[in-house]
Amino acid sequence: MNDLMEKLKKLLPTGNSPVLLLSIATGFIVAFLIAGFETLTDDLLLAEISSRPLWQIALAPGIGLLLAVSIIHFFGKNSGAGTSDEFVKAFHERKPRLPLRDLPVKLLAGAATIGLGGSLGLEGPSIYAGATTGITLSERFKNWLRREDIQVLLTAGAAAGVAAVFKAPATGVLFALEAPYRDDVNRRALLPSLFAAATSYVTYINLVGTKPVVQFLNDPEYRIGTDLKSVQVGSGESMAWFDASKLAELFTGVETGDLFGALLLGVLAGLGGRSMAWLVRWSKTQSRKTSFVPRVFMGGLLLAALAISADAAFGSPLTIGPGIEAMEWVVSPENGLGLIALLFGLRISATLVTLAAGGVGGLFIPLAAQGVILGQFTGELIGSDRPGLYPTLGLAAFLGAGYRAPISAVMFVAESTAGTFVVPALIAAAVSQLVAGKSSVAEHQHSVRLGHLERRFTLPVTSALTTDVLTVPPDASVSEFVYSHVLGRRELSVPVVDKEKYLGIISLSDISDIERNDWDETKIAELIKIELPAAMPSWSLRDAIAV
């Protein structure tokens, strides 16, 4: 086997070729993993649960949480419920590590959570599967790769996971590049991510088909507001027929009013995304603090209550699952503002409870669902006559603000709607970013990419402290300072301390004007520099240098 590997290594071109070939292999493997995961979760479990009586539907999420937490606890060595967060965390580590043994554990826990009605998305386990596959291949073929290629394959795997589960290759690439940073992108992994996402997408659609994830987004009825396949204009000999897909173009052009609507929805989505980010972080904290039995019991009870409440209000338990059914329900024009607002609150509550109870899954589709609901509410509130505009803008703005990934949010809209409303979606996403600030639902995100020296500046000031220094009292003489510190210990600057109180600094340059004959009589207190600020332990090295 080793001889074969050596021969392959000699045949393989140098440069970027190894990482590109491994990116293609990653995409191929990830497509099969996600196809199996989605089939089990969506087509078998969730479809079966959705056809059951209400009392069984209401109990299912609690059972799913119990199974998911048990799987993580007993088989995952308490690896935690994180999925996409683990990708971001590993990305920023000096030696990225995602153990292959945890992959089946996370996928099974995700299938239990989402397949039995938990309000999280499939993309979380999919990203974890892709990132783990990428990093495993990089470890297996490390002799072919540079050290930085490990991080590149990690990103390419995440892109493959998103591209497959959403059938949106461009979204997968952009999300994987944006996710590690709040205000930057990982440009170096662009080409491998493109290879991995394209391979994953092509393989995946040949396995499961091309049925859209969010079907109503590309439906002419949704964009026009009328249920038709074609329309007749005129009568008799003066008659013309329009295909619905062509007629939709007349309803989806960009108007000036659309841009003002995009600004308004961007502000609302930014505020909503900011609040959602705080609530998500709080829920994740609770899942780590609260013990096993109480959080699963309370989580199951609350999710059951939410499902029953949703069924009573909407005729269907719309809090069950990632949120696709909730999006399809809310875009119907006959729904009132009160019901739309209620659905917004119930869906957020279901997602937060699922997270707090230790469920395994992603937040991409739940955030998208909240955006569609908020957009529909806003459109109805201002009396918009553009049926598909505001839900689409809300999806892009809320998703972008929540994940700090505006480009991938707009790309998801573009790929899902065949390019409809892209310009106002860009405006809404940009405004939502400004309003949301630095908040994000993703843990471990860094602000921007940093070089080696810049990363050092972010270290705490305590990392550069020398603790074995002697101090000098204020009543010591210059002679004592010179002979004990400057000559005896080669210390050019020494802190002046009176008992436990810091007074200032004395340096060799401060005594340069003192005559040698006056050293014994001159006290340090007369020469001490007191204007220098004292650093706090919480400061970074950058803070100290700035002062």
C-alpha cells in the first residue's frame, strides 16, 4: 500500500492540483452522505411523523430530543450538540480537528432531532459532515498537502455540504467562505470550494432529484399572486396567450418603491436578527448549563405545547420541523396580521427551545423562515401589491443578519427564485448588516482575517508579562537603584511600589542628569514617572501598544 501511495505521489502534479483533486473527492463523498442523511430525516422520519395524529406529532419532538441527547452523551463522548459551530471553531484552530468517529454520532443525533419534529435545519449536520470529510481526507493524504491546505479542505467540505442539502452550489461556496468571519471572507479557499460544491451538487441531484428545497420561491403563482398556468388577453381574433412563467417577469421588475421597502425591511430584519442572535446564544448556554433530564423533559413539554397551539391557530402544527411548511403557509394572501405575528413568535420559541434542550441541527432554514414571516407581515402592513417581494426580501435580510453572511443569503434567493428581486434583496441584506452590528447566531466567528503578527496583538497583555521582576521602594536612593537593578540585574526600568501600591516607573534615563556625588542623597520618589498609565489584566497587547 505504501509503495502504491509513493507511486501516486510521483505521478501527481505539484502546486494546487492535490488540494483540487481532494476537493472533488470531498464533494463526491459528501453528496452520498447528505443524500442518506436527508432521506432518513426528511423522507422517512419527518414525513411519517407529519401524517400521524396530533397527539403523536406533539410528543415526537420530545422523543427526538431524548434520543439526540442520549446519542451525544453515550456515543459521542459528550462532544456537544454543535455542528456548523464546530466547523467555524476548527477553522480558526492552529491544528483543525474534527474526529471522524463523531460524524455518525452527529448525523444520527441530527436525524433524531429534525426527523422527529425539532425546529432546526438539515444544513447544520450537513456542514459538519462536509467539514469532517474534508479534514479527514487532508489527514489521510497529508504528505501531498501543505499545512494551510488542511484549512482549505475543511472549508471546501463545508461548501459541499451546503451545496448538496440546499441544491444551491453558489450558496454553498459563499456560505463556507463567509461563515468563519463576521466582516470578511476566506478568499484562499475559493477555487477548491467551487470544485467541491459543483461536484457535490451534480452528484446529489443525480441521487435525489432536482426538487427545490423551498418550492414556493420559484413558483409563478407565488410571484404573481394568481393561480394560473397561462392567461388569455382579448377575445375573438384579437387574442394573445401569456405563459405564467413569462407573465411573472412583468410582476417582478424592480421599481423605486421596492427599494424603499427594502430599506424598511432591512432595518426590521437587522433588529430581528440582532435579537435572534442574542436569544440563540442564550439558548446554547442553557443547553450546556442545565442537566440532562430537566432540559430534555422541559424541552419536550414546551415543544408539545407549541405544536398544539400552532395547530389550534393555523389548522396545522407549523412549529414542527425546520420551517418549510410555515413559509408556505404564511405567503398565502388571506392570512391576517395577527396570525402572521403569532406564527413568528411560535416559530422562534420552537427553535430556541430545541436548541436549549440540546437538539442537533442548523439555523439556516429556521432563520430563513423567520425572514419570510417578517417580510409577509411587513408587506401586508404597508399594503404592498407585490405578492412575492417582501417575503423574499425578508428571507435575504433576516438570514444575512443572523449569520452575518449577506452575500450567501442573497445568492440563496437568486438561486431559489431564478434571479427574482435580487437588487432589492441586496439592499435589504446590506441594511440589515448595519443594523445588526457585530451580533451573530454563530459561535467562534472572528471579525476579520488576521496575519501572524496581528493575531499576536489580540493576545491578552498578561501573555507578555514578566512576573519575576523586583520592585524598588520610593525611599530608595539612586545608588541602590543603579547597583541593585541596573548593574546587578541589567534592568533599565523598574516599577516603584510602596508596599502594595504601584506609584510609577523609574528608568536609567531618569537619573542621567543627577551628579554621581548626589546618588546617595537623591531618592527615587523625586525622579519617579507617574504619568505613565497602568495596564489592566483584561487589556490586549494591541490596547497596551495603543496607549
